Amino acid sequence: MTTGTKQLTVLHNIISGSKSAAEAYLPFYDPATGQIIGQAPDSDASVVDRAFRAASEAFRSYRKTTPAQRQSMLLALADLIEANAERLVDAEVACTGKPRALTLETEILRGADQLRFFAGACRVVSGTASTEYVEGYTSSIRREPIGVVAQITPWNYPFMMAIWKIGPALAAGNTLVLKPADTTPWSTIILGELAQQVFPEGVVNIVCGGRETGAAMVEHPVPEFVSITGSTRAGSQVMGSAAGTLKEVHLELGGKAPAIVFDDVDVDTVAKEVAAASFFNAGQDCTAITRVLVHRTIHDAFAAALASEASSLRAAGPEDTGASLGPLNSQAQLDRVQGFIDRLPHRARILCGGTRGASGYLFNPTVIAGVEQDDEIVQGEIFGPVITVQAFDTEEEALELANGTVYALASSVWTRDFATASRVAVDLDFGAVWINCHHVIPAEAPHGGFKQSGTGKDLSIFGLEDYTRIKAVTASLR
């Protein structure tokens, strides 16, 4: 890869309130062109140790801050994000290749709103009233911060996932060490720099690096809680590693979201909405629609409408203001998506796409029919702009197909019949079910799945409570 004449950006860790250089660095790339644009520290175990010691020292005092004080700091950080929105979106787009205007609105500015939610939520944490359960004794229940937490974020939404991590952790009174993905570290480092203007030294620490850095964080004896957003494979490894020190784990992992489409819908309208929920962020979204289950009577018409809609979407870099979706994250991810296409069974029919874009890591929106439930492309998480279409005859069959994977994060049902939608919503085995919509994720709603899609919740009051521990206090009245 060449760098052209453009100077590389060199990032630093943020530990104990200061920028910290490293002995080794990893490159990161512009996925729209494949060119190197910068380098970030490849932190070793000694750097990780220094960061956790800083967080541990800061926790002694930060844990005693009041909810009002934490609220004030979170609100101040939200204001700084808005004031630095252009700088943040520059960094986010450089590492992801996403459409600029959409990234600003749906990730950077939304991240500020999500922090404001946690700023308010930390002042109204639920609890049980003190009372006398045993004669002569009064009992109360305390909700306390866990302590130092280790957090690892993915590359598909670098900035927003960092917000989802730090928001509830800081609101609950914890201190943290966060590692961004090695391919997308830039916006997270800027976020860490902004946090230093608001939070006490050592409360927010950002450490860059690859898999070995992440492993050192999980294995470190200081953190009592590990939160990761990533693949199911990565989550399994984290859970196994954390078991050695009995750390709590918070895992937001893979997805294989189905959309069940009944025969009473407007085909063209729903096809347009399903395509938008499938190809947003180039399909690199654990809640993206990846499996479309359509009633057999409208299967062919819906598949054709979906393919037509997908064909109208253009994959291009952020310089193309008309682009509907950007590139995949890396050469490895591009090869992974292409591999699913190359291994398709002969009966499968590619209705559109299935090809790489003109440059960088672009991949064209793809719709595939003629697949069966046990096919790799139906069961495996592709994490790219590829969706499959299957037919069903009955509601029971639709549910069996929808629930028939190891993933259980998100799903949707599309019908004009309220009773059908209500029944199906109950029987869909997923952490999120949307009716006649998809990808609607306000800060107030819990986000998290079942089965191999993970444990715990992001966002909402439930996400905040995940970063707390419960203590029972009983006192004698005698």
C-alpha cells in the first residue's frame, strides 16, 4: 500500500490524563482506497498494566462522586462532542469510509444524545425502599459502581460503540480502560482527549492495539468487569479468559436478523424499507436484516422488488455524496464476504450484486434467492451487504426458520394484521423485535440479545444497571 504525499496521522494512548507514546505501532487504512492513513500504538502488557493502575487510583475518589456531579460531567462531554463534531466525523469517515452526512447525524450527534440520556438516568437509578423485613432490624439495598472496567469496541461503529461503553460506566461511577479496534482508532482517541477536559485524571483511559492488547486487558487482575462488542468467536474467547479471575462479562455479539414478511404488505414499500435496514453501513451491523422470510404467494414479486431496490443503491467512498453505503472495513472483511459468495451452492441464485466495487474494499449490495435453511450463507454471520430470501407457507414455518440459528439479537415482522404481529413478536426468540420497522434504537430502549448473540444490555436504564453491583445492608434497631 502507498501513502501518496499525504502525511500519516500518528495517534497516542491516553493514560492518566496524558498522551502516551508507544514502542510499537500498527497502521490503519482508508477502506475506500486501501491506502495507509495513520498509525496507532500497539500496546503491550506493561502499557495495559499502567492504564489499569491509573484507573484503579482514580476510582478511589471517582466512586464517591454524586450522581449530580457525574451528570454534570457527562453533559459537559456531550457539549464538547457537539462542538467538535466536524473533527470527530472527519476521523470516523477516514477510518470507515462511511457517507459523511449520515455519519454526522446518526453516530456523532446521536452519541451526544445518548450521553445525555445516561446523564439523566444516573440520578434516577431504581431501588427498593428501606424497610424492616425482620423485627428489630432495618434493611436497605445499595446499588454501587463495580470498580474498574475493561472495554473493547468494534470497528463497525467506532465512535458510537465507545459512547455505549463509557456512558453507562461513567454514569454508574466506574473508571475504565477502553481499547478501540485496531483498524478504527482515530475517533475514539479524540473522544478520549475530550473526556480529559471534563473527567478527573485516570477516570477515562484509552489504549490502542490488536488482539494481544485486548487479551492482556481481559487477563489483567485489576478490572472486575469486561465489556466487549464484537464477534461471537471473540466473545467466547473473552468469556473463557475472564473465567480465570471470575470477572463479570458483558457481551454484545453477532446477529443474523430475520425479517418475516407476510402476504398482506405493500410489496414495493416494504422492499424499500427492508433494503434500507439491510444495507445501512454496508451491512456491517449486528442488527441488520440479513435473512428475508417471505410468504410464498408474494415471494417472487418481493424478491424482484428487493433486488431492484438493492441495484439502485451505490457503494462508494465518502467523497461521493450520492453514495448509499460505504466500503467494508478491511481487506480481510472484503475477502470474508467474497468467500461466502464463492461458496454458494449451485441452486442459489444471485439476483443482484455479488461483486466487488471499483476500488478499495467496496462490495455491491447483494440479494440471493434459492437458499435453504442449512446453507452456510443462511446460518453464518456475513457482516456485509448480502441478504438472502426464503419462502414460507405458514406462520409456524416462518417462526421456525427465523428462530433457527444460534443468533438471537434482532428481528422484525411486517404485516398489516395486528394480531399476527403480536403473536409473532412474542414467539420470536430475539432480544429486539420490531413491527413494521427495523433499526429503531432510541437511548431509552435496551439493546442486547440471547443465545450466542451475547449477555447483558446496552443503552437504557438496564444498560446502566449492568455497570452496578448490589449490596444488602442490614442494621439492628436495638
